[in-house]
Amino acid sequence: MKRKIIYLSILSTLMFSSCQDYLEVQSDSKFDSEFVFQSASEADKAILGAYELLSVESGIHSNRLFYEVTGVGSDIELGPETTSNSLRYNGENLYFKTPTASDNPPDAWNGMYKTISRCNVIIDAFEKNAAYIATDKTKVSALTHLYGEAVAIRATMYFELTRNWGDVIYFTKPILSESDYKDAVITDRNTIQEGELANLIKVEPLMYKLNTNGNPTTATRMAKEYVQGLIGRMALIRGGYALRPANYTGDGEVLQSHPTRGKMVRRADYKTYYTMANTYLKKLVYEGNAKLVTTDSRTPLNKFSNPFQAVFQSGMDYKISPEMIFEVSQLAGITTTERPYAFGRPSSGGATAYPPKAYGQMRFFPTYYFGMFDNKDLRRDVTVTTTGLGGVANETMLIFKKGNMSNGGLSLNKWDYSRMTDKTHAVKQRVAGINAPYMRVGDMILLLAETYSVLGDDTNAKAELLKIRQRAFLSSDPEYTAKTTTYVNNKSGATLLTAIQDERAFELGGEGQRKMDLVRWGVLGKKVNELQSQMTAMADALRASGSYTFPNGNVISDYIYTKEVTLSASGLTDILTGNCYVSETDPLHPLLFPGWRGTATDWVAPASVTLKKSMLAIKGLFKPLTPTEATAALAAGYKKVAYGIDLVNDAAKPWEVNINGVFGGYLPADYTANYSPLYLVAIPATTIQVSGGKISNNYGFPNQ
């Protein structure tokens, strides 16, 4: 009979009230390495257990950490509700209220350490296993690859912990007795990041590439390319700016400081880590098997021809895009999954509907959608949607009143129940089972461009940036060269680095990268201040004149005009639209612009449910109607709908600059005083309590 094995997290010390509780179960966590790793297939089962914890417990890709911390709180992304609705918005708004030890997702902290503990047990078992010890370490084998996966999963957890919590507890060995944890203290993140980088560099040559005869064959397992990309990511946070405690005395450039919240510092050796990142990102981009998707073979071409959208459509088709390096597996119909429910196009349907409820946790500031994007950028409407869905296959307008579903403003559009090819699991909320992308090539190419730029190699930086720009625009457009080659070639030095940073906003909106990008670049406070100025100018103009014109010429107005149109009345064969290639004079323009919206016509419901199968025709979204045009629209059946006015009508002014508004915890006076923004989260109070005083919070967080 196989021995029952219990993988016990170091966080058992946090979940039990005394050490005695821990010691009553700790002996079962001992690991018989010779038995469990008697074959690669047995070792693989243990690794799959670590992946399950990463998927279900860690919170790095869905609810918990991603939902509350990393996915929101940038100059482009925010949550849908008012900041006072829940403590979870305190961290997003850089602590508009006095920080508490509850201002964090402790379940994510626990889940990540539980995953680390599982990996430590597996790694230790490998290192004591005779078969693994005898393995030739000069070439890739099934055992060396599996060992590398365990190292990579653990490094991923420490990557997330150190960039979100700062200095944390560092365990690399199994917890088998009280002595293994009782003296645990906080370790400087430099030590952790450098240690994990060394481990990743060690296993990188001993892992299979994606889509080889080895294991894994797809991006649902961590392969050589993932390790290379993780080295790049971790090296760049090690080499970037980060918030240090107020009493920090190490070397480096101090950019901003606050007497209790700490100081933003970049270590003096940062270029060493940019060089390291450059080395491994080059391997990934030029030698790896994951490739940038640059063509779209779907027909008709006038509707699709958008390779960027095709990347995310693959997930909605239950396929893995060639661009994906690693995505977290999700099970359809069984477990709670967050795409599209939290990170996709909102729906006001019920628990079971057509489509069902989609909360829409990921929203965007109007300055991003209306003001930052080029109007011809194919990524804009794929990333951001102006409309949501009802529960009877009908399209609805997203409004700027705070809330969720159809309230809360512009939302993420990369995932959409209506675009799922197989709708078996698209009529009940939170069971769609769409995998969660964690690393893809578009991201890595821009990181590589950044490293070249910082290291002074403009030529290669431009070459990488150009790859992403070329995919973002239609090659048949007369302005294609101006928006791609000419745009890139006109940049150099600081302007080139800024262009790369901007491109990451366009490419990665809603994917959990922007906030931490701004942190490591040392511009989070600056970008928050710029956003606050833009939102103030917009609100003032909407009140004064009923509209605000962005620098790119787009206009947001107090009111727009919409009309519900059924398939039979639309003149279209399908009211789920793709790209928009029609001119403003085309009668179909109100239906096709913006693109990537509408609703699917293939919803099937019981006879007791009447589906509308309708979409909205929209006028005045980017340019206000003249009085004559407004009169004609009303005569044609359009309704006047509140739009921009909702940004200023709320007495609490949640879209404006105040303590309950846009980054209420970091108001303009904080930026003027050169204070550091507090973006980290607190170590849970239970951890501090169990440590007996060995562990405590910094950054102004209390310890209980």
C-alpha cells in the first residue's frame, strides 16, 4: 500500500493556534524520496500537485492577489467600485485610509507559502534520490526537467512575494520540525531574488523547450522558455526601483522618501541585472519555441485580420496560442475560474443566463482608452470595451456610475463569454475554465527592448519595439509605415525608453503588468500625479462645456446616443463584431464602431427564456453630435444616454482627486513633497503573532 503523504506548509504555523497543533501533524510531512521518485512518472505526479496549488491556492492569476493587488491600481487600471466599498480597495488606492494589517490578501500569502513548502519537499526529495543524483547533469532528461519545474514554481512564488510584500520569509528546505521554522525571520529581498536567480540559471540548461518530445509539450507546464522569461522578470525587479523601509541604509539612488512609509531606491548595481535579463530574454526570443503571433488566418479578412485578438481567442477556444509561454490551467465546469467573470467583458445576467453574470473587476480609466491609444491601434478595442452584456443575449452600455457589471466604467475585453466557441460552460458564472495567461512572448519582446534601451543599444531596442508596433496596425493602412517604422526610428535615448514603456501599456492592459512596471521604473508616483491632473481637467471641462477633448483629438461627451438593433434589422449576418474598417459615412458605422463588441447569435436557451439577440448602435462616442445630428438621431430611434456626465454627477466625486477618489492615498501634495507611494501590502497579523516578535511590519503598517 502506498504511503499517505501530507505536504505541510510552513504556514501551518499561521493556521493553528499553537506549536503543539503543528507538531501533532508534522511527522506526516516527511518524504520518502526513494519511494516517491522511483520513476519519472511518480515524480511527475508530485509536480502536478505543486501546479494544482499554484492554480488554486496562490492567487497570482485570478482572485486573491491578482484580483486585489497586482491587476489594479495603475495609471490605466482600477476596480469598478468606490474605494470605500471594501478594504480591498485600500491598497489599490495607495492607502486612502490608515493602513491596517488586514489590508492584504492573507489567503494569497498562505497559499504561496503552501506552494513553496510543497516545492521544497519535492526539491529535497530529488536531491536525495539516487536516480536523480546519478543523472547526467550535462544534458536534459525527464528527471532534470521535472526538478527544474519544481525550482521554477518556487521561484515564481518568491517573485510574486518580493514584488508585492518586499522583504519576506525565505525558506528553501522542507519544514519537518519546530526547529525548522521557529527562528524564521524576514530576509532582504535582494538575497531572495539573487538566490532564486541563481537556482533558475542552474536549471535553465537542463529543461526541455516548449513543444518538444520532452515534457512538457505545451505552455500549461513550465519549460525552458518560461525559466528564461522568469530570469528576465526577476532580474528586472532586482535591478529596478523598489520601496525600502524608512531606516534602509544600503547603497543606491533614493528617488523618493517618506518618514514612515519608506523610500524608493534603485541599487547601484542595477545594470548588472539588466545585462542578466538581456542575456536570457535573447535566448527566449531568438531560440525558443514560443513565437509572436503576427498573422490571422480567420475569414472574412474585413472582419478579423487582428493577430493580437487571435492570441486571446485561442484561450476562449480552449486552445493554447503559439505566443503563450506559460498559462495556468483551469478546469471548465468544475472549479471557480475568473475569466471572463472577473477579468473579461461584464454581463448583468444572473448566475445562469445568456451569458451569465460577469462582475468585471478589471476596469480602465477613460484617459487610457480615449486619450492614450492611437485610434488605429488594433489592440485598443480588443483590450477595452465600452459595452457589456445583459442576460438575454443583448448588448448594454457600460456606464461610469460606480458599481459592477454594467456599472463601473470601461472594462477589460480580452475575454468574453460571447466569443467562446463552445458555450457549454458559458451559461453559468465562474466555470468557463479559460486558462489564465501568465507569460507570453509579446511581453518578453518588450522587456528585451527595455534592456537594450537601458544598456544603451538603441538599434536593437528599436528592432524589438518595431515587432510589437507592426503587429498593432494594419499593414494595408496608408499610415502603416508612419505608425510603425517611422514612429520607432524617430525615437532614441530617453524618448525610445519612454516609447517602450508606453508600448507595454498598450500591449499588456489588464494582464497585471502595468502597476509593477511603474514601480520598478520609479515612476508610479509621477504617473499617478499625471493621471490626477488629466482626470481633473476632464471633469472640469465636462462640467463647463459638456465635453473634453483629449490631445489625440478624441472627445468624451456628457451624452451619447444609442439604439438597440436586432440581427434581422441590422443588415449584418452576425452581430458579434470584429475589427471596424468602415468610414463614418457608412450606415453600418454605429454598429461596427467601436469594434470587438456586440453579442453572439448562437446562444441557445430553454423555451421559457426569450433571447433578444440584439446589439447597440452608438453615435457620439468619440465626437459629439451637432444639434442637427442629434435631432436626426432621435428621429431615427436613438435614445440620449448619460455618459461622461456620470463621471462628474456623483456627489462623492469618485472619479476625481480626493481622498475617496483617484488614488486618494497619494494626493498631489504627496507627490509635491516627494513622498514615496506605498504600493506594498502588509505581512498578515497572524504571521507576526506566531513569530513571537521576530517578524514585524514596516512601511507604516501596524502589526495587529
